[in-house]
Amino acid sequence: MGKLEILFGLLVLLMCYAAFYPFRFSPTNQVGWLQSEPGIQFTKRSIGYSEGSFSWETEELVRSISIEFWIEPENEPYNHLGHILQFYDGQATSPLVIAQWKSGLVLRSRLEEPNSGKRFWEMGVRESLTAGQRHFISVTSSPEEGTTIYVDGAPQNRLWNRTIISEKIPFEGQLVLGCASGGAGPFYGQLYGVGVYARALSEEEVAEHWNIVQESGWRPLTGTANLKALYPMDEGGGNSVADLTPSSNSIALPESFSPLRRGLLDLPNAQDRTSAWFFNDFIRNLAGFLPFGLLLTLLARKERQFPARSLIVLVTLAGFGLSMAIELIQVALPARHSSLTDVVFNAAGAMLGVLCALFWLQRSGQTKP
């Protein structure tokens, strides 16, 4: 076995290591309780989800919702949406996602009828989730007032023509904290409590809640009208977060990292395909398989004088096959995310590697154009 064969074998092993790490079908849930104050710490593989499902009716008078949470991010993700919370109802597109993108807050809500590939509408507030800074976030939505995002008791963005709870589709699902329902898009930071209400809080109430939580914590809010769930996160330990409302819809913190949804060759929605993180993902996958295509081409030419066109086809198919196998195995690994776009980008990287190898061989006089 020559140096080229050894180098190629090491490369494939390295690629598999990166694709399957941490090699666990039941990895540890890395969510942790804060010891110095009430709250929960989230990191790369952390998740919590309500044991029961929330639901709202679609009638006009009850299509209202408010969500409040106190948060402190540890970083400002640029290559993914850091999912703070979402509601999961079994569908690929969540009825509501609140996430972090760089230092901004992003809210996404599912459209009643997808249009031109768009599955959700979106709004946000820039510079509202700066790393190392604690903020009290409130989101209110009703047919009369639209949807408003507050930061530290003050309104920062409002869409009058958008509501989180649609007219035609019931709003329901489990509350998921710390990552997306499929396990991707982790949030890094601390969460110091969450409140959910079956009505739109007024601007005065939001400011009042901000002051109360700062001074006395979440428990004084238990008497708030239409309170649907209240999680002070002050237990300090254990595998669940208590809900102080009569419904007692506690949040489970399982010992193993177990996302609610296992995606199989997922495709990003049309809106995400124009995002910066999608482009970054494309570059990473392209660069990851370029050496594979280059070395496999050199190996093939060493053993036999394949025509250039045949090499392009064969090596690209080899890259496609290896990537497809990796993505299918990742379905069984909760810490990984199976994506069809990764397969396509990896195959493109392998093709680029072939072209680079053929260009070098042609320049060195070892092959014909």
C-alpha cells in the first residue's frame, strides 16, 4: 500500500469521524441547572420539552397569545439559528419559533398557506440578544393588535397584519426549549424562566412583568389572568421544570439527548436558502469533500487510465454515495442532522476535487485535456 492509498484512507476515516461524532445513539442531555440563581444552562446538545401539549382555539376571540422569557446568550451564532423555544406539533415547520441569529432575536410563525415556497413569516429585533447580556423578552399577538416584540419591557417591533395563531389552523404543540425539535440549531446560554399566556398582554402589563421578575422573580405572576404555563426554573436540580399553573404541564429534562423529531434527508425551506448560514454550510460541505474527490482521482489514474469524463462521473458518484450513507446513518444519531442538501453539496465538492486533480494532471503533462 502506497502513501497515496494511506492518505486517502486516513481522509475517509477523518470524514467519518467528523460526521458521526460523538458516536452515541443515546448521548447525554447537557442541559444543567444554575446553582447560584434560578435558571437553566443550555449548550450544544441540550433539550427540554413540555410533557403535555399546548393548544389554542382558532375563534377570533381566543386567537391571542403572549410568551415571556428572561435570557442571557453566551454567544452570537452566525452559522445557524439558535433555537430558544418553539412549539412542535409533528410538522416539519413549527407553528412558532423564537431563536437567536447573531445578536438579534428572530420570530418565525407558520403561514396558513405556503406561498412560493415560503412556509413561515418572520420578524425580529436586532442587537437584542448580545452575548453576555441579560434581557427580558416578551412577545404578544392578537387579531386586534398584531404581533409585537418587547425587550426589557419596551416595544421594539410590531407587525399589525400578522398573528401567531392563524384563522384556519389550530395552534398546538409541545413547548421545546434549547434546540429545534429535530435536535439541530442549539441555543447557547442561560434561561431564567418562561411564562405563556392565552391572551395578548398590554404594553403596561409587559413593563410591569419586567419590573416584577427583576425584583421578585416569576412566582408573583401566578395570579395573572389567562396564564397558561409559568416556569420559574427555581428547583435547582432534578429532571423536570415545574409549571405553577393548575394544568401542571411540566418541562421534562431527559437524561439522554432525545429530540422529538428525527428528520430523514431534510430540505431547508425556500427562505433559508438565501441566508448567510446556508451559504456557509455550502462552503463547508464543498470544502469537506474536495480532498476526497482530488485524492480518489489521483488513485484512479494511478491504477488505470480512465478518460477524464468517466473520472468526473465515477468520482462524483462515489462522493454522492459516501455522503448518502453518512446522512442515512446520522438519522440514528440524535446529535446529528440528516440533510439532503449536504448530500448535494458534498457531491459537488467531490466533483470540484476531480476537476482540480484533472487540471493539475493536465498541467503536469500526465493526462490529455
